[in-house]
Amino acid sequence: MAIRNIRVIGDEVLQKTCKEVKEMTPRTRQLIDDMFDTMYEANGVGLAASQVGILKRIVVIDTTGDDPYVLINPRILETSGEQSGQEGCLSVPGKTGVVLRPNYVKVRAYNEEMEPFELEGTELLARAICHEVEHLDGHLYVERVEGELMDVQDLEPEEE
Ligand code: NI
């Protein structure tokens, strides 16, 4: 288990365009394992390789804590509907803002065996897919926030 350093807003690596993955290598497998470890350790639901300083088109997502996906070279095929909701990013610590996203997303990507697959998601999964794929092109959600970026601590705690 290896936790990598998460780059934060202001680090120029977050604005770079990531490169397609051509083949799976032991080094890339290690990167993916480390990305999961890093995401879970930080209580995130998604992480893009650029957030740990590696410019490869790889994202990991797990919106439930028990439903992990690796998306290599992801390409969004279809979106529909919309949802407006709070979003955050491990690279923008302590902040949150309202972002409009599609409520349904279909994405095509490669798995760790470099086999193509399609994934459909709604609600939080759709949001996470859009958010993470944008990281690969050097974009952060803060560019899309409606209104002000807020401090997480200023939000009213939700009852569980
Ligand atoms: Ni993010």
C-alpha cells in the first residue's frame, strides 16, 4: 500500500492534458493500486492520475466504498438529464461548490487488462465520471461552480 502525494490547486500539473495509455505495464498497475489507496485514505470518491502528478489518462472512482472502477483512456459517449449539487475535489481541500452536471453518463474506457468496456452511471457516479474525466484535460470543477466556492465547514452538517 502506497499513498501518493495529492497535488493541490495552484500546482500546474493539474492544468496539463494527460496522455493516452498505450499498454499496461507493472509500473502503471502500481500507479493504479496507489491511486486507489490514496483515494480511500483521503475519503474521496474519485481520483485522476494527474492529481498524483502523473500525466496518464487514468481515473479511479468508487462512489459507494464498495464499487471500484478503473477507467483508462475514458471517453464520454452519451449524457442526458441534469443534476445540480455540491461538488468537491481532493485537489481543492476544504472547499465545495454547486456544479450542474448531467444526471446520466455513458463512458467507454479500458480496464486494467486493457480490455474495452462501457459504464453507465447516474447521480453521484455520473457526477464523478464527468469530474474525473475533466481532470485528464487539465480542468478543475472550480471553473464550473455556480456562485461562490464555499468552505466545507460553513455548510450545515447533514443529519445521518
Ligand atoms: Ni477532483
